[in-house]
Amino acid sequence: IIQTGFGSVGGLSSNTLCEGSNAVYNLQASVTGEDNPVYQWQSNLNGKGWADMAGKTANSLNIAFSNAVVGAYQYRLGISNGSNISSVGCRVYSSPLTVNVNPLPVVPAIAPQTVCEGGTLQLSASGGANYTWTGPNLAPTSQNPLIINNISLADAGTYSVQALSESGCAAAP
């Protein structure tokens, strides 16, 4: 029996990360029912197939992401009895541990607008699941489209929107 997890045996079996982020994950494993296990970690990057990770032969593994690229990253531990680890047919594998790197939302540019005093300013964002608008004389708001009625000179200036994806990844405002 092979038990695995993020941070501890029996910990989470998956984690999420946003595109461009940095993180280090510690994968832990424990083997029950085998007196002399030999270990070999494998990776499966974006479904391209399982491959041995050179030199990764302990019951734990640190995985580092720097400026993470969108994709699904899976890791599993293979064990064998004694020296048979080089024979794939002699291995038993753990369930995979997965890191899903989610994309940042892409918000199309919003065209500048000119509105006469007393008129209505309407700005609409797309490309995300949730939005936070900021601007002059405006408390942060999740209203989308952003509508400001009876606009005044105090409302003139630059408005920004931050978009969040369904997975909680934020695009820069």
C-alpha cells in the first residue's frame, strides 16, 4: 500500500497554482507491506506520458515552480522489492499527485471614453469571472458593467479593472 500527499502522507492529492506564480511543493509517501522498498518518482507533464525522474529515488520529492506555465503536472511514486526498480513491470505505483497551473484571465483593452458632465459613464470588462473596478471618486466595486450616473468633474480620470478567473487567478489591473 502506497500512501501519498502534498506536505504529508494522506495530505491533499491536488493543488492549484496561477500562471506566472512561484511555489515549492513537498510530496510525501509511505509504503506499508514491503520490507525493502526501492523508490522511483515519475512525472506526467500535460498528459504526455509517465517518465522516470532521474535521481528522484527517495520517499519524498520537492517540486518547484518558477513563473509557472499553464498545464497539468502529475507525479507518482513507483516502488519495487529490492533492486527490481529498473524493471517497469516489477513496480507498483501510487495514485498521482497533481498540480494544475491555471491561466490568468485575459481582459481586452477598454476604449477611452469622453462623457459630458451630468451624463452616464458605462465601462464593461470581459475575459474573467469576477471584476473589481477602481477609479477616481470610486470605492472599489464588483459592479460590471460599471455605471456611474450624473458624472461630475470629480469622476474624471483613469479607471482600472482587475479580473479574476473561475479558479481565482488575477489579471493585473
